[in-house]
Amino acid sequence: MTDMIDQAQEIQLKQVAWVKQDYQTPSLVECEECGNDIPVQRQKYGNIKLCIECATVAEKRG
């Protein structure tokens, strides 16, 4: 059985885990979730697929 410290460590590892993204891939013009436009300033980062609102919701979901 896991104790609270083990559970806290698992949560922390999930929060700091980095997913390597290829920023050389062009960004989408429209959000793949809701279809709203992705601002040009955001597209410049590369490999952007979600608008700010959908990205925020996705990050909160984990």
C-alpha cells in the first residue's frame, strides 16, 4: 500500500514531467478542439494545436 509521501511524489513527477515537442512543426491556424482561430503571435512558437482557452483546460485536466 502506498503512503501519502509516495502519492505526493507521483503527483509532483507528473507536474514537472516535460514532454519534448518539435517546435519546428508549423502551428495550426484553427484550434483542433473548438475551431477558434489561433492568434498569429501564438502560432509563431510552432507546433501549436490548441487556442489559449483549450490549452488551459487541457493543462488543468492533466
